[in-house]
Amino acid sequence: MLKDVTLGQYFPGDTIIHRLDPRTKLIVVVLFIVALFQAQSWLSYAAVLAAAVICMVISHIKPKNIFNGLKPMLIVIVLTAFLNMFYTEGTPVIPGWIITWEGIDKALKMILRIVLLITGTFLLTYTTSPMSLTDGLEYLMSPLKKIKVPVHEMTMMMSMALRFIPSLIEETDRIMSAQRARGADFESGGLIKRAKALIPVLVPLFVSAFRRADDLAVAMECRCYHGGEGRTRMKVLRMSASDWIALAVSAAFLILIILMKKLWSGV
């Protein structure tokens, strides 16, 4: 069911990761992604996987939430695996077959890379509130203000998009349940028939989304919102010792993965 999808949700908690500065978590996620794309050997992939699992355990995020978040990407993951499996040259698994051992190895690594990439970004949104994430993004992107980039407006739009993803998913699930109660069938038939069956869902969903956007705009105007100019924050971001330790550990982890890559390529 769509209600099981956890994309964009925030799970409040009082763990070490929850208490980290949002700027720290953003930088750590970037370093994690760079380390993931630097990984080549199975040993380096195992190190990245171990780092992700450790963060999940520390933040008390259940694996079920990660798996639910991966559901929308399942088709992309499977398609990527098949393309790498069938279009990678090398030693055939069975003489005359198009599938090679190198293709299987590459396909498995690509699956693991996509899953870890999504997991890292999900851990960021699961442990950081939308407002904290907005403040962190705005602070890190503040140098762009010198070249007239509307940093505050961009981060505010990103925050509102993340905030309304769970609401839209819940609204979609509610509309589909109502349509099923009226006899609608979304599962039988070919691809074209299924696409046509979604039209009664898309129309009220778009109407509801525009209504929510209009209500939000009116609420912001009633509160005299006029952008980031002269805006103050109720909670001022401050780096603590745990933030600096997390940054140092993440940087050391990235260096380790790069060294493993150089060592593996030199073998």
C-alpha cells in the first residue's frame, strides 16, 4: 500500500544522530555518497554497508522503514541490474550465454550502490526535521547569496516539497481506496488499461494538491512572510563536540575508502 512508503517522513528521536547539527548531517551524507561512488572492491562496499548499518542502529531507524522507502525504486533497481548483467562483456557463466561473471558482479554492486545511496539520504530525512534541514541547507548555501541566488526561497521550496510528500501519498491512498469502493480496478489489464484507470485518481489528487498549495500561500501571507530578508531564527545552529567528531570520522572513512580503491587498482 502507498501508506507504507516512508519517503520524506521524519521520525522524532533523542539519539546522537538526531541531536547532530543539520549542517553536520548534510556534510556527512555528502561524504558518504562520495565514499560510496569511490568504492570498487567488495571489501570497500562491505565497509560502506557497515557504516550505514551502524548509523541505522545508532539512530534507532528500523530496517522496515528503509525497505518501505525502497519500494518506489524497485523497478529502477531491477532494471539497472538486468542492464548491467546482460550488457557487460567478460567470461560467460555457461559457454554461449550472454550473461557473464563480470556482469553478475557489476549488477550486484550496482544494486548495493543504489540501495546504500537511498539509505543514506533516507537516514538524513528520517533523523532531521524539515525546518532543521531547511536551516542547514540555507546556511551551507549562503555563499551563493553573493551572486544573487535566492537561497532562502530555494531551501524553503525543498523543505515544503519534503513536508508534503507523505501528505500526498496518504491522499493518493485515500482516493484509491474510495475509487475501489466504487468498483474501480487498478490491478487487472495491460499497461494502457492501468494507466487509464489512474485518471480518476490523478484529477482529484491534483485538485487537492492545488488546494493545499493555495491554503499554504494564504497562511504564509497572513503571517506576513516576505522571504529570508531580515528573518531571524528561533533556534540558532551551533556546532558541538559531537558534530566535529562526526565530521572527522566521516572524513577519515572517506580517506580509507579512497586508499582501498588505490590499493585495489594497484593489485
